[in-house]
Amino acid sequence: MPDGHRPVHNRLAVLRAERGLSRKQLADKLGINYQTIGYIERGDYNPSLELALTIAELFRLPVDAIFSLRPMTPLSEEIFREPPAGTASHPLAAAPRPPDPG
């Protein structure tokens, strides 16, 4: 990566694995070379804004759930860390309930 450019950290490898996609399969869906996926995952290449948004759309996630200028914390730490005092004990415990259809 050229000097002066900040690395873009990502969860691309984790998302691919969760969905059972190879680098080639993901690249084919995005219309890019499979090697580009490896470069992005290793932090050797920062995706363009258009590519980052396309990846986010493909995974149906906000772009900041996939890419960050700061190192990503493991998802298990984000989900299972101790909540701040005075908040719900589990992130899903505070989720709003769907309206009663009746």
C-alpha cells in the first residue's frame, strides 16, 4: 500500500466463510478478479467506495459493519462482551418486539 494511505480493515473473510463463499465465487458475484478479494482481505488493497458499497449491498450489511479505519474487534467480543451498567444483559434482550398482529 502506498505511503500516506491508511489501511482499511475488514471482515470480508469472516463473512465469506459464514456464507460458504470462496474468493472466486464472491469475486464472480462482484464482477472483479478473485485475487482482488485476497488483496482486500489481507489489507493490501483498499476497495473503492463503489466496491465497498457493492460488497455491503451483497451481504445486506451496513458498510461500517464490514469496513473500518480502525482494527476490527472479533464479532464474538462485540456480541458477548459485558454490557455497560444499567443496560440490558444481552444485545438481543433489548430488541423491540414486533407488533401483535391481532
